[in-house]
Amino acid sequence: MARPEVKAEYERLGREFALLDEFLKARPVAGITQAEVAKRIGTTQAAIARLESGRGKPSLATLRKYARALGYRLELRSVRETGKLR
């Protein structure tokens, strides 16, 4: 963590994992299985398992469908990072 580039990558990945963690918590709260989510959005259970495992790079459209299948809506926002170009 002493190197700025390592710290920056750790923080970047932390935000990604936080989003994944929200998804992983939302499905059990909704009380539905991976298979049911897959059926609701028109994909396979294996694709949902990959999405939930963090493997691959799902599109924004896929993330929206996943959220909607759980009774949520996906909100995306841009937040300026301190010390970046203006």
C-alpha cells in the first residue's frame, strides 16, 4: 500500500467488489434462486453464476436486468475524484 499505483488499484477494485457484494446480498433478500433470476432476464443459470462470481464483464444493460429481476433499480452516477484533471 506504500506505492500510490497499488493503493489506487486496490481502491478501484474495492468499489467493484462493493457493487458485487450488493448484488450478492440482494438475491437472497428477494428470496429467489439463480435459476429464477436467469428465467426472468432470459439467460442461463450458469450466466448468473458467472455474474455473481465476479468473472467476466457484464454490460450495463445486463446489470440493469439483473437488478430489475430482483425488484431493484440500478443507479449509476459519476463522482469526480479528488486530484484529477478538471
